[in-house]
Amino acid sequence: MKRRDLIKKIGLATGAVALNNVVVASSLISEQKKKKVLKIAHITDVHIRPEYNAVVRFKKCLEMIKKDKVDLILNGGDSIYAADYDDIKKERVIELWNCWKDSTSLVKEIPMYSVLGNHDMWWQGKGDELFGKPGVLKMLGLKNSYYSFDKNGWHFIMLDSNHPKTPGMLDEEQWNWFVQDVQASNGKPTLIMSHYPLLSCTGIVDNKPDFIGPFKVSGSYNHLDIMKFIEVFNKNKNIKVCLSGHIHLLDKVWYNDVSYLCNGAASGFWWEPGDDGKSSYKQTVPGYSLLNLYSDGSFDDEYIKYEA
């Protein structure tokens, strides 16, 4: 072999090794930027009650969440079956909350952060300690119906969608707090949880199979003040994901770099026989969502069908 050809081959080999080292180094840097910092379970619309063997079935769900080794649980509201109906007595409300406490004792070692659902409030016992939102806060161990916290580099905002006059939006006091909280988050990747979806396509698909549009989406399916939220999100690009429930249907909307996850109900068809003869609501079976949050602000999620 000529000396010139030998030098050329050595040069190519050296270049390949150097390039390979660059690729490895780049990969390591990327991994350092995208380090998993939290594993979260999102449950919503549990609607716990003594009927339909609901407590035993929900405990199965929570046992699976324990095995998932999550860092925290986010509870999206409608924790109990229905305290808001006109004929509900205090004894029934206590019975429902006892079912909740019995079930969630299985995961008492895992931090749980909750928001209020529209069915959680008991409106018939004015003046009673369990009346209205204060009663739900007492049962869930919360100081306020909306709040925020930080965990492992992420910021979490828990909202109260239950406007006193117009459900599915924030009142002025909470809205002002929300805007200030977002601005004070110092750019941390942020997860928002509400009971009512901020933005969802379920308002279109939650119709009879033979329905023909035009489709009219009510505030039950999307926050009435969603345009205000979008304006805030456009100015604060650290908002990454918005979790919700309420509809008992599973969907995912991605708009302007924000992911909106409306997850299925842990109770499916309120624990009753549903559209599949078991407990699904339309095509969504009972389940919960697992989310992995990363240091670079990204995330991934998976819906776990625990009764499938």
C-alpha cells in the first residue's frame, strides 16, 4: 500500500472516531436536558359510591397506581357520585365521602392534589359544615379551591372551574390570581389541572351516532373563557399541558404548542353497565392516565384501562 493511501485511510478512520464521539457527546447532552423528574397518575370522575361494587373496583385502580410507583396523584374532581342533586340528604353525603376515604387510604403515602368537580358540592344543607365548597374542601383536606405548587422543577396550577353563576369558567378573583401566578412561575414548565376541560373535541363526538351538525359546543365541554386562557398561553410559552375530565371521554387536543388532555373517568359509565355491557361510556373504558414529566419541559402520557 502506498504511503499516501495509508495516511488517507488513517485520516478517515480518525475522522469517523471523532465524529462518533461527537454524536455520543451530543446524545449525552440531550439525555441530560431531558431527564425524567416526575411520574404522575391523573384520576378523574371517580364518582365513588357504595353501589355497583364501586369501592372494590376503585381500590383495584389505586393498587395499580401504587405498582406504577408514581410520585404524586392528581385528582380531577367529581370524587363522589353526586352530592349536588336536590334530594340528597346529609347521611348520603357522609356515606359517599366515607367510601372515598376508605378507598384512598390505600395510597395515603402518595401525595394527592385535588380540584373540585361539579358533583362534589352539597347544596341542600346551608349552614352545615358539609355545605357547598367549604364542605368539599374539608373532606379533601384543602385550604382553598384553587392553588399552585412547585415540584422537581415543574409548576402546577390547580383551578376551580365551578363558577358560582356560570359553570365552566373562572370568576374575576380567581382569574386575576391565575394570571399573576403564571407570571410569577419564572418560566418553569407548567401543568394546569381543571375539572371542566379548557379545550376539548368531546363536545363534537358526545352526540348520538346519527347526529348531523352544525355542532354547538356548550360550556360543559370547553371553558367559556378559553380565549382568555389562549391569550395568556401565547404570552407564556412555559404552559405545557392542561389536564381535565368531566366528560368521561378520552381525547387529546394540541393547539399552539399546548397539549390539552381530557382523560376518561375512573368510573366509566358512573360504575353502571355502559355501552360495552361493562362500564364504558361510549368508546372510553374506565381508566387513569400516567404522565412522565421531563426536565426540558416535555412529557409523555398513557391511558391505563384498569378494567380492560
